[in-house]
Amino acid sequence: MDSDAVWRADAVALADRISALLTVVRSAEAEIGALLVEIESRGVMELFGYRSVARLFEHLADVPKAAAESVAKRARALTPGRNLDGSPVPAVAPATGAAASDGRLSTPMIDTIIGVVTQLSPEHRDEAEQHLLTFASEAGYKQVAALGARILAHLDPDGAEPDTAEPATPSRELSLRRKRTGIWEFQGRFDDETGTRASALLDSLAQRRTTDEGPDLRSPQERYGDAFSDAIDLALNSPDLPMQAGERAHVMVAVSLEDLKTGVGRAILGDLGTMSAAEARIHACDCMLIPTVLGGKSEPLDLGRQRRLVPPGIRRALYLRDRGCAFPGCHRPPRHCQGHHVRHWADGGPTELGNMVLMCAHHHRLLHRSGWQVRIAADGLPEFLPPVFLDKRRKPRRNNLHQPLPFAA
């Protein structure tokens, strides 16, 4: 595709071209792996004078040693080979190797399937591999990994032994201050045990979200910043959070009804900060509202009763129905999610189960700002319509990642 054609192409054409090139690249990578196995079967020392095919590939491809070893290890798992004496070496995941040669699987998907299959006994491998490949045709590698974990759990229900080590006595300090620009800075010191727990929490929340809306292009610093914000939301939503001045900890946002409906304008955040009305509209999907009548000089004249947009009963029903963020491919559990109105409440949408869906903060914002749409299907479950550049037909998608509720047969 020349430069002029690139400028003329629309989003669908650009996405199609990338998909076609990815198929070529992945097919070529699979062929390279097959060639490495063939070289290893013939004797890499005899052919090239290298001690291993990984060392050879490291120099041929000009890649780090670890990357070359990963390529060689993946190739052995996908492609049957021979020992130097001519005896066969079967592949661990031959069906995955065939799919990889067609360019249908990404490297993370291949590694996910290999990682599951290698943990299974030989009599279970073929059937499990076929299940994973079938699921891979309509899901991302994270969802396939979740299915693999369920397969392993079914075959080994007892799991690993629990860790009973006692944590060390914590010692920590933290300072937090707001700059005039509205940016907050904090500095702290933590003992090893607290730092390790904080790192584990942020690592979990900062994983790349390569779901059905496309790749996650955030930098590591941006992902950890978003993870810290998510951790604060989790803490604020905890029922065990101590009371503050007789109320649960909260942040006040003041915005006019007109700006809230249109998403245009500014809102007052806390004592000194500001935020856009569009951001306030996102948060208004699931918050406590106190309608207030102001006089000409903005003095409060009448304070209405507090109203929660998502009452506890509906929230519990959402937890049971959606089992977590309903966006396709998202693994976030219910405690990480907010209630979203399919038809926004400011536009007259009712606060009822048939107009609500659970979404994590990231996908909640994505839905408000992108071409994705959500609706409640005829069976009462949420489904999402992707933008045209992802799917010309806009075929509805659902999240089949969360563990369904157990029902008696």
C-alpha cells in the first residue's frame, strides 16, 4: 500500500491491511520455527558450528539471547522433530502448530495454549488443545488462558498448597500534596512486605487491556497511574472504610443540570479542583446525587434528598448477572466495576436492571468516547456492538470470560 493509498484509506481499510500483514508475519514466524527444528534435527553444530539453534537464531535475527531461546522453545513445542539418531521427537501442540503456520494465531495466544498443554498428561492433551483452539477463534489470549486455567483446575481440583508464611511487621510513611496546577504528588517509603503487596496490587490492575477494542497503547507509567486510580476506587467502595464526619468518605462534584445532560462545560471537584462536564457525566452513572436549588449568588436555597442511582438491590442483581465487567474480553471482577446506564439517566433512562450493565472504569470511559455501543439482548444479557473499523457487520459480542453461576441440572 503506497503513501497516497494510505491517506485515502478509511479506518476499515487500514484495519484490514494490518490484519492481512499480521497473517503474513505470523505465518513467516511459524515457518522460521519449523526451519529451526529442522536444523536442530540435522545437527546445528555440524551445519553451522553453533552450540544450539537459539544461539544461531540470536545472531541471524539480531535479537537478545532470551528472545531467541523463546523462539526455539516455541518451535519445538509446535513442530515435530528428530533426535540426531533419527528417533522422532513429537510436538507438544501439533494442532496449534498447524494453525500457527496459517497465520491465525498471535504469539501470546500460541504461548498460552502451549503453557496449558504442557501441564497436562499426554492422554488429555489432544482434547484440551482442540478446545483451546476452538475458543481461540472467537476470543483473545487472556480469555483462552482463563479457559485453560479451568481445564487445569478440573483435572487438578486440589491445586497448590497454600502459603502460611506470616507477614513482617510493617513500617511505612507517605506524604500527599496538591500543586497549584491541580496535579497531585506523593512521596513515600514502605517496608519490603508492604511494598511487595502494593506492587502485586498495581501489577494486577496495570495489566495491558488488549481486549476487543484493540491493543493497549498506554505507557507503563500511564498504566500504573490508572491502576493507582482504580485502587483508590476499590478502597472508597469498601464497606469497611471508616466514617468521616459522620459520612462515608466521598468527593463532592458540583455541576449544573444542563451541563450534566450535554456533557459540555465544567464541574467543580472537591474544594479547589475542576473537571469537565463530560467526566462528571461518566461518574453520574453510579453515584450519590443531591439536587440543590441555588440563588442568584449561588447560595444554596433548597437541598433535596440524597438519591443513589444504583441502589443496593439492583447492584447485587448486576453482580449476579454480569459477574464482572461485561465488556468483551475484560477480566475485571464486580468489585472493580461501576453501574452504567445503557440509556443515560440524564436522557430519561430508568435505573432498572434492564437498562444497566456492569463496567470497569476503563471500559466505562471507552463506551462514552468511542464507537462501541451496548444494549440488552432479548435474553436479558448485555451485548456490545463493535465499531465498524473492527467489524463491518458490527456483530454483537459478549464477555464469556467470567465464571458463570452454578445451576443445578
